[in-house]
Amino acid sequence: MEKPFKRRDLLGIRDLSAAEIVGILDTAENFREINSREIKKVPTLRGKTIINLFFENSTRTRTSFEIAVKRLSADALNISVSTSSLTKGETLIDTALNLDAMAPDCIVVRHSSAGVPHQLAKVSKAAIVNAGDGANEHPTQALLDAMTIREHKGKIKGLEVAIIGDIVHSRVARSNIHLLTKLGANVRVAGPATLVPADFQYIVDDGLVVKPRIEEAIEGADVVMILRIQRERQDAAYFPTLGEYSIHYGLTNERLDLARQDAIVLHPGPMNRGIEIASDVADSSRSLILDQVKYGVAVRMAVLYLATGGTMTSA
Ligand code: CP
């Protein structure tokens, strides 16, 4: 069954209904098989032009969008901000208007400031896809995390999900909290009190609790999601040293033993081995970190397809 995707832009999970989230995930399921073919290319977006506009470093997201564009046969333009006219004083909006004048169908944007994709969406005729804006949202990351969870747990509703680390600076945490609670999971967050304020639980109406100790968050969890310390977004010393952070908040096998026996471990990357996650946990069979990256391509294929006029399909 096909349903229209009534939005042009994908700016955040906060804006989406549960039905839209499931529709995107089901559409991604239908694209997944293309990525294991010998010839990994379909003509779905032939004639469409996608601009990747990344103002911040990225390995996974940028590569994943580029691969998704190529596998769908669209034309990709990758704008390097360091060689663009932004370095000559042009404003972000003027840059966007000039790119838009060349009639791309979609602009994928990552920026260190929250709200930049929303600003571009107001002036652009092309669809805008948020590839991460400051500490606000990273919608495609949450969608690929959900695809990984669905694949391994068969559902999201009713799961207990622990998110551990630098919650306050994390766009991944925000997008995941919106997505998981909309789909009926219970989310517990924990980390240093300076990085997980007690009133954080009110960013959603229901389904989120702040736990004072990471052991309490991990206990009985079905999914343990570990986040990196976002030092590029911190303007103060939130904990004494990385060594102490690792001792008190790092995911070790001993701490993971508190979770359910079949619990899975996720990390959005980039991962700091030996700080937020021990190497033996990251490399264990419970860790699905590379599956997350794998499913990211199918999710980005689905998002580009929907943003350029495609319809949501059932899995
Ligand atoms: N998960 C993620 O956004 O990684 P990159 O910063 O490498 O894109």
C-alpha cells in the first residue's frame, strides 16, 4: 500500500507523527535489498539533483547520503564550505538562495548551529533535509537507529531504551527520544548531572525519565545507546577529566551485564574507544554499531526519495 508523504522537508523527528515515522522506516525497508545486490543502482531518482551542504565534519552521514544519491541514480553535488564563497563573507541565506537558483531538487544540510535547516527551508524551493543541526536534531540518525532496533528486536513499542552520556549537547539523543517515545518505547537517560539536567525529561510529554546513576538506566534495558562526549559543543568543564568520565560513565561488560541478557548496544559514532565505551563491548556480538551504519544508507535512500516526491510504502 502506498501513502503520500505530505511534507517537503525533513527538519526533525519532533515534527513527525508516529505514522510518518513508520512510513519512512517501511519505505527504507523496501530500499534495503538494493544495497546487497551486485549492481547497487536503480533509476528511481534519475534526473534529480541533490546538493550535500556540510558545514561541519562528517564521516558516516555525508558518505551515506552520497552513496544513497548514487544508488538512486540522482546527480550529487558536494559543496565544500572551505572552498565556497562563504569564506568571502557571503551569508548563509545568500549561499542557499544562489544554490536554489540552480534548481536542485533537494539540499541536505549539516551545520553546527541549531535551526539552520529550518532557516533554509523558509527561503528554498528545494526540499531541505536536516543532516544534523547543532545540539538540536539528527533525524536520519534516529531513523537508522530505529531500523536497527526493529531488525533485532522486531518492535519498538514497549522496549526499555537506555541512552547514556552527554545528553544535553546531543542532537542524536533528542531525535531518538522523540522517535522512541512516539513509537511507544520507554527511554531512560543518564550521565553526569552537568550533562543530564533533571528537567530534561520534560522535552517530551511522556515516556522519558532521567536516572541519577547509569547503572539504574542500564538495569533491565533492551537497548543501550552510548553517546560521545560532545567536546566541540561544550563551553565549560562538565567533568574533571576524561579518565574520570570513563571510570564513572563508560560502558563496560560489567555494567552491560545489568541489562537484559539479549540487550543490544548502539553508538551513533564517532566512537571514542576506552572513554564512553570499552573496546571489548564495542567489538562484541551485542554491539550493532556497524549495522547502524549499514542501515543508514537505506534510510537516506528513503528520505531522499520521499523528499523529492516519492510515496511511503509498507514493508
Ligand atoms: N553519526 C554521525 O552523525 O556521524 P558523522 O558525524 O560521522 O556523520
